[in-house]
Amino acid sequence: MLESKIPDGPLEDKWRYYKEHAKLVNPANRRKLEVIVVGTGLAGSSIAASLGEMGYRVKSFCFQDTPRRAHSVAAQGGVNACKNYKNDGDNIFRMFYDTIKGGDFRSREGNVYRLAECSASLIDQAVAQGVPFGREYGGYLNNRSFGGVQVSRTFYARGQTGQQLLLGAYQALMRQVHLGTVQLFARHEMLDLVTIDGKARGVIVRNLDTGNIERHGAHAVILATGGFGKIYYLSTLAMGCNGSAIWRAHKKGALIANPSWTQIHPTSLPQSGEYQSKLTLMSESLRNDGRIWVPKNKDEKRLPNQVPEEDRDYYLERRYPAFGNLSPRDIASRAAKERIDAGYGIGPLKNAVYLDFSRAIKEQGEPKIREKYGNLFRMYEKITGVDAYKEPMRISPAAHFSMGGLWVDYELMTTIPGLFALGEANFADHGANRLGANSLLQACVDGYFIAPYTLGNYLADEIKTPPIDTSQLAFESAAARVEGQLRALMSIGGKLSADHFHKTLGKILYDKCGLSRSREGLEQAISEIKALRQQFYEQLYIPGGMAINSELEKAGRVADYLELGELMCYDALTREESCGAHFRVEYQTPEGEARRNDQDFSFISAWEWAGKDNPPVLHKEPLKFEFVIPTVRSYK
Amino acid sequence: MHIRLKIWRQENSQVAGKMLDYELAEVDPDMSFLEMLDMLNEQLLGKGERTIEFDHDCREGICGQCGVMINGRAHGPLKNTTTCQLHMRSFGEREVIYIEPFRATAFPVRCDLKIDRSALDRVIQAGGFISVNTGQAPEANSIPVGHGVAEAAFDAAACIGCGACVAVCKNSSAALFTSAKITHLALLPQGEIEARERVQQMVDQMDAEGFGHCSNTEACEAECPQQISVLHIARMNWEYNKLQLLKK
């Protein structure tokens, strides 16, 4: 059933071969074809702009007030590209290998090689758009090193790389809006996918300004709606991030792959109180110069600067000497949790570790550190009131990035013909753990360089399809169903807020489907989520009316999370091994490292919706490794 | 902490709004300003009342979506800080806090503290880009950009489009926002070629949207969360005047 469509032949020729043989749509026909793009982050803006440039008619949707707010904006550290500008031995194969290994050998070789291959072009594209990347004094591009890697391949724009890349894509999109090739629908949220004869033919959206339910038809639909890590409530994600678009598509037949693999980021600010709405991320780039430690003594009472070297445990440097503070995110997060759980955590809630810049400041001088990370230090001070130039930062792991998402083939098409998923909304490139600075890369590469070809290959067979008539029965019934769902939520009339249910769900998932999982915990989580979902439909309360109503927006997203959360637990339960973001306590080495089981679990889990109250159905896509041999992942 | 709030409530853009009084006890000084509003909303919801609508998303000071007038100042009392990065420790016990939407003709109020800032998108649509299509860019290092120039371009590119500059300007001018984009692109060799057309089109669009003119009070720079400099406005004027002279 699951055909990945990876072209045969040598790794380095697969994408070239695909592009040489993909079907084309001639420019006159492109004007007749309509494409819907949901989401305006890096993946969404870049594909909408690219398709507009090619002459397709594009409709672009986002729930924010303008496309420039999409959460890609918040990525700080950088974007990877194997330019080998530092002459330190970087090349496409090495980047491919680092990413495959970083993902714990749970991603497809063909996809990951293509990601590395397209990475160099992304820097060219962004520079041409005017993205102000960091430069050497001679005027050439600068870069730095990131977790899980021993070369310098991360390009950056101070601590605002996501913001600047997004502005580049947004400006390209705005140019197309001005030219009339793209129609922009801000403050519109997708609430259903419309399929006709098994193909994606449109979406039902809610206009968040008026409350009106609108129908939009197209020859193909692209979901670029980002990740669903906000399901944990406390996460590094923006408040509006949600899984609703992909979940609604899932319920229409699109499979979801590896949903339990959520990356827990090691350098977030710790939780400090119950009221907290999010955990702010400090960029991973800080680990280039910051050293992570906890006191060797559980009852350390001295201030951090007064703790002498011999009483500090630089546990990452101790356990992983080859990579040290730049160990990959899953390793660094788990190592922090291990120390915190063992009672060595610091701060008032004993839930954090130190990230210390004193040595870097001594060696490089404060001005250099200020230039590299100034905005991050400012942000830290704003939130905590602490000057990190003078004392170490306190950091803690937090839910961050979904490696899972809609299952897509090599063409980024889901199991529903004509429905594509790009960027974090798909599962494709990261395996069980995403390496730092590959997220911006994947989103951009999907939108600028991959989907423009693969979409053309699909649309070439659609040139005889007339414009989609949205008065058809499929649109009629989808719109009626959405309106029914909204009215049902409004009429529950209980006493509890959507946030209450979201927070409760988040706690269950953090405890039982977070940094570590166990069979017992996951089984408990599934029954707790079922009970919570039942309570939601009895106790929810939404004040206000059907027009502008944030509470109604939140409730719809939480309703979807309550179903998705259960699927995450099923997924984690069936995978009886430890790999990447998935650490099952039953499967570990005596030293506490993850024990992967390639014999039995070298596959992608793709889940099918089997209807309300039925357990989901698992489909397996076996992973073939022709060019690398999966090895035990060691960063020692 | 115990605080008193006066908050602008307005059902939609068709009806008149008014300031309403609220009180909140047990506010944690470490709460962000938006978390305080969350807390208030939770209490309103408990009483069956309509919650207060406000725009926000990343809560990290970077997306630019939050932003309200707090005691008459855009994003509140702290310098160079977005509303989401403002914490309750900045306020005093029993202080009365006034919260209103950003006000400008070009930013109509949608509901309570939510406004429509799409005028800023249309200013960008008029020319705030470099005309490059996907997939044809030259090798990145073939266009060297001096470190200083790149840093200066970044200083301008750092604008998050929150609209505070418009809200604090007595003329509701968008000069700081527009000039920041003009400077960002004009400083770089990639964007310099289109600089003249860009400045004309963006300035025209700014006027068409109903933003006022700049009369150099510099309130925009003082309230900008990203420390965008008014010198960009001087550059915009210089580019604009150069264009008018060259036209003749």
C-alpha cells in the first residue's frame, strides 16, 4: 500500500533523474490550474511564491493577521548548508550521513540525500532575496557549528535566522500577491479537507474575522501548517501552532507517520510557575560557547559563580567527549533529565541545569559574545531578570519539534492524491531526531526546490479538469459538518475552559509520552486521554458568539489534540525500542543509553484513522539502507 | 500582587467601544503581561462573560503580533520590549493599568484589543522585496557584502512589523516601518538596483493607506521594540528626494 516512489539508482542521481523525467505543465495551462496552500511559514510562503512565479493560480491561507507571523519566525540559530566554505571537509554525503545518523537511522536515504543536495541552493536563494546573513570582514558568508556535527555548516542572521528567512519568503509571496498570481487569505483557519473521487479538491475554512464558513476549490491542496508540539501545552511553540489541518486531513484518509516522535529541545528556559503559557527557547547555537553543568553535590547551597571547577559536573563533556556540549538534542535533553531526576537539578524547582559562558567570556571577551548572542542574552534578562554575562543561564528541556506528521512519498504527496504536505507538517526527513538547523532548511527546500517539480508532475494530469465547483455535494456536506462541529462545541455549556483541557492533556503527555516512555505509562495515558476527551465534551465552556472568538478557535484545536494525543501514545506503545526522541525505559543499555532494535523496528509507522472509538490501524513502510549501514549511534 | 485594570472593550468595528474596569488578585510578578490577561480571561470565562480578545502568538518577542497601548505607551513601560516580554514585576501593587488597542486610521479595531494591520502588508506588496524568482540565484559568495554593511542592513531588517511606531506617532505615520524595509534592501547590492522604484511605490502606498506624514518627533524610535533607528527615515527621504530630482 505504501509506495515511497524513491527513484532507483545511485543516491547522488536520484533527484536529478526524477527532475529529468517529471512531467511538465506548459505555461498556458498553468494559468488554468488552481492550488491551495495552507500555512505561510517558510514552507507555505516559499511554495506559494514559487508556484505564483511559475504562473499557477494560488490561494494562500494563514490563521495569523499576516503571513509574516508564522512560527518559522521564531527559529533563532541558523540554517544548514553544505557549502564547505570553511574547507573543513563538508560535502553532500557527509551532511546526508550526519542527518541520517542524527535521526537514528529512522529516515529514508533518498529524502535525506536530497535535503543535503538542495541545501547549497537555499543559501544562494536567500542571499539573492536580501537575507542579511552573518558575514566575514572580507564580505563572504560566515557560518558556525551546530549539535551533532563536526563541521561548520550553519549559516545565521544573528539570533533571528528564522525571522530573516521568513521575511525573504514573505516578501517573495507579497510580490506575487501584488502581481495577482497569489490571493491571500489571512485570518482564515482550515477546518476540513474536501475530497472528490478520492482526490483532494479543496478546503473548508473559517474566516476568523466574520465567523463565516467558506469553501475553496483547487486542483491540488498543499498543507504547510507546521508541527503540533504545542499539544504538550508548555512548549517552545507559538500559542496558535496546532495540528488541526493535518488531523482533519488524516480523518479524511491521509496517513500520519511517526506521530510520537516529538523533539524535546535541551535549551529552553525552565518552568517557573503554574500560570506559565509557554517555555521560551534559547537558541542551540549558545552551546557553541556555553558549557553545561550541574553541581556535583546534590545539596549545593553556593551561588553558581562560587562553585569551584572541581565541584562542577560538566556531564555532557564527561559522557560524550567527542561532541561534548554540542551533542545532538535528544542526547543532551535526556542527559539533562537524567541529572535532574537524579536530584542534581538547580533553581527553585530543581528542574534546570546551568549553561555557563564564563570561560568563553574570559577567552573571547564580552564584546565578541555580545555580538554573537546579544539578543538572546537580552531576551534571557527580560524574562528572568538575570544578567547572563555575570552568572550562568538556567536551562531545561522542552517540547519543540514534531518529526512525525502526514506520511508523504518522495514527491511530498500524502496517501490522498493531490494532497501534499510540506515542512514540519510532513514526516519525511528527520527520522527519530532532527539535527539543529535542519528545520528551516527542510521547510525552505520543500517549498522552493522540491514541490515545484513534484506538483507539476501531478498537475500535468489535471489540465483537463475544469475549475472545481464548490457547490458540489462534497463541499456542501463538509461545510455542514464543520458548522455542526462548531455549534456542538458552543452548546456544551459546561464550566471549564479549552485551556484547562489543553494543560491537562499536556501534563499527561509530558509525563508519559515525553522524554521517556514505558508500556505501563503509555497504557495509562491512553485511558486518561479517553476520559479527558469525554469530560471535554461534557464540561467545556465557550463564551461569546460565532464571529471573532478566540475561545472557539482554541476549543477546536484542543478537540483535535485530544484525538491526536491518543494516537501519539499508540505509536509510542507499538515501538518497542529506544531511538532518537523515543526513549522507552524498557529498552536501554546498562549505561542508560538508548537501545535501538533494527531487526524489528526499521520501519516507518503510518497510521490510518479507523473511525471514532476504534483503535488506529498501523501500516509499515520498511526502511531500506543501501548506502549507509545503521550503526550504534555514538557521540563519545 | 493585586492590580486594577481599565481595558478597552469593543464588540466589533461597527459599534462604539468603552473602557471597562477589572480587578485581579494573586498576580505573580514573574507572569508575563499576556499571561496576566490569560488569567483574567480564565476568570471572566468562569463567570460566563465574553473573554478579552487580544492578538499574540509566539510570546517570544519576535512574531510582532502582540502589542497594545499600556498606560499610554506602545508595548508598555519598558524600553525596546514587546508586550509579551513585559512582566508584571514592572508594575506596582494596586497600580491602575490602562490597556487599549494600537490606534490609527489605517489600523481599524476588529474586536477589543485586536486590530487590522494588513495595511503594512500592502506597503510591502508595493515594493518591499527583491525581484528574484526561485531557482535561478547565483552562488551566494559571488555577491560579497562587507561585514559592516550586512550588519547595518540587518539593523533595519530586524523590524518585526508590530505597528508600535504607527501607534505612538501623533500623525500615525508608518515612516519607520517603511523606511526600515527600504534601508534593508537599498544597502545590499542585490536590492540597490530597484531602490528608486521601490521608494516611490512604497511611499505612495503608505499615503494611500491613510498613514500620516512624518514630522520627526522620533516617538517611533523611542517605542520600537527592535530599536529601529529614525536614521532610516532620513535615508528614505534622501532616496525619495534623489528620485524626484533625477526625474526632472
